[in-house]
Amino acid sequence: MKKILALTLAAMMSLSLAACGGSTGGSSAAAADEGTASATSEAAAGGEGTAASGGSIKVGLMVTTTGENAMYGNAVKNGARLYIDQVNAAGGVNGKQIEVVEYDDKGDATEAVTNFNRMLDDGITAVIGAVLTGPTIALADETYNINMPQISASATAAGVTVIDPTDPESEIRTNVFRACFIDPFQGEKMAEYASERLSATTAAVIFENGNDYSVGLKDAFVAKCEELGIQVVATEAYSTGDVDFRAQLTNIAGQNPDVVFSPNYYEDDGMIITQAREVGVTGTFLGGDGWGSVKNYASAEDLEGSVYCSGYAPGSSDAVKQFESDYQAAYGEDIPNMFAPLGYDAAMLMLNAIQAAEEQGLEACTDEYYQAVIDAMAATNGLEGITGSYQFDEQNNPIKSAAIMRLEGGDEVFTELF
């Protein structure tokens, strides 16, 4: 598969390089874009200038900070900025301050592409983002065309790093990485948990039709259940925007499954489990990492005993406890969900790779610089983050364990790495 027509690629590269050479540092002009972006310099004293001139290194941060999924995006933003602030306070990368160019994609793929082009004008040399699967894949299409380093903290669909996950020979976006584990991993893990920890023999699924995240987890869960001998007795779909799930849940109640897999986002999952208990579903609910903060969207009684798969184990080590303390000091609140530590880790991985390019004396925004960052990222081996120890597989997905979270007394409690 050809990445892009040569003429278009050349034009995009010309735009990117011109922007890198022509920026003056400090706050980006993007901040004036009708309130849709915040492009803020994180540089301390002496941090002025462009990446190319040696004063600072511009890194894009594409997040979702408005709309129904802002809870995820704001957490990623805060985690990433916390790490970058700490690096800048310690002297930066290779003596250069990291300057963040931030845009809100509003959870929309078209907005993500538009904002990426603005980032190129602003002179970025790498990008952290996006948050949701759809915008991240759209962004990945653009970064792949020019081989710009990209890492997402939270986009879990297999299609983020592989152009066609259904094709074993599909082209891999070698420039795109992620800090989180992928949808198939989560679906398989929850099926294994149902079998090994809950001794389940029957299961049902309720998922959001047309949502890549939800469908990806559902497909992997169902396939793994079949492999493990768990009978899937009901598979129910709903449409985006639905708020009444009683018809689907009544069908599930009639089958009386041991477990119900609900691989959706926290707001929907809260409504689903509330209505499920109303219509008589008694099985244990299971979820993916989209359940983070679900405790705020359903009663403790209805949620009791539910289990979900997460990328973050609160309080599990001294490093994690220090991160939690630093986050509280910086933002005046506890860690809201696993997306904050994943944002922190994504920034850590990107800046670690940028450090490698800087040590080679390469010029930012050049093909050589991009490739050096990508090569360093791919070679990551044992770098300790807040959500685990990092290395990447052949498809640029992290190899690490999943944290199992259980709803107990209204709290989301870490129980084990599984």
C-alpha cells in the first residue's frame, strides 16, 4: 500500500519543515483560534526559541477536553503535562525546554485532522494523542504520511497501529505507538478472568454498535469465550445515544448468564447496569478500561461485585504513590481514572525517545530526527512507568499486565495484576 501520492507528501513535508524553521517560540498563534485550542509554552527561563534553533522542542498534545468524553481527555492532558512540567523543571531535554502545543479535538476525527495541520504550522516535531479511537486513527493516518512520531495514551483499537487489523499482511504504522493495551487484549483478559476467577460457564454481551472500541472488545471476548468453553447465550447491540436499554437487558435476563460483558464507556455502563438490575439481571458485570469512574454513574448497590480491566493499579508501588501525591499537589484532586497515569507514561515515553534523537545532534522536524525518535521508541525495553514496565511488540503495542478493578462499597478497588 502506498502511503500517499508523492506530490502531496512533498507538499506536507514542505509545510512542516517551514513551520519548524519559522516559529518564534512562546505561545502559539493557535491560541487565538476562536477558543478551540490552547497552545501554551511550558518553557522556563531561557526556553525561548524554536526546536530548530535550540531553545525549545515543540510537542503536540491532541486531547478531548470538551464534550461527553472530556473526563478521559482532561485526565490524559493533566498526566502528560505533569510529566512535561517535571522534565522542564529539571532542565528539560538536552538543555531544551519542552513547549506544548495543545488542541482540543472535541472527540471528532475531522477536528483532529484539522488541528494536526495547525500543529504543523506551529512547528511540532512529535505528537502525543489523540484520546479516543476515532480521532486517533484519523490523526495516525496523517502522521504516518510524513513519518512523524506519535503516541496515544488511551486509544485501544487495533486499527491505531495496523491499517487493517483483519488482514495478517496489513501495513503497520511504524511511527505510531500507544501506552495502553489494545482492545483484543482486554476482551481476552476479561473472558479469561470470567473462566479462571469466576468459574463462569455462560455469558452475555451488550455493546455499542458502530463504536470501534466497544465492538473490538466484544469480538475478542466472544472469540475467547468460545475457546475457553464459555457459552455466549446473548449478544445485544444498542445505538449511539441510546439511554433505554431495557429491551436488550430483558432478553439477557431471560438467559440468566453467569457474567455480562459491557465493553462501553462509563456513562453508558452506569445506565446499563442500573437498568439491568431493574429488569432482573443477576450476573456479574464485566467491563473494559472505559469503565474508569463508573462509580459516579450508578449506585454502589447495583455496581457491587462488578469487575473491569484497567491499565492502572492505584497505590501499588512507591513510584505510583509519588505520582498520586504529585498529581494531587498539581491539580488539587485525586487521580480521576487510569487515563491520567497513561497520559504521564505517554509523555515519558515520547520525551525519552526525543532525548535519544537530541543526543545524536539531529535537527528537529527533519526525516532523520523523526526516524531517530521512532527507532528509540521501538527499542524501549524495561522503561518503568506508572502503569507498568514498557517494551513494545512488533505492532507497537505495549507488553504489560492488566490491573483488575472490583467495585466494592461504591469504590473502584485494585485487586490484582492479571
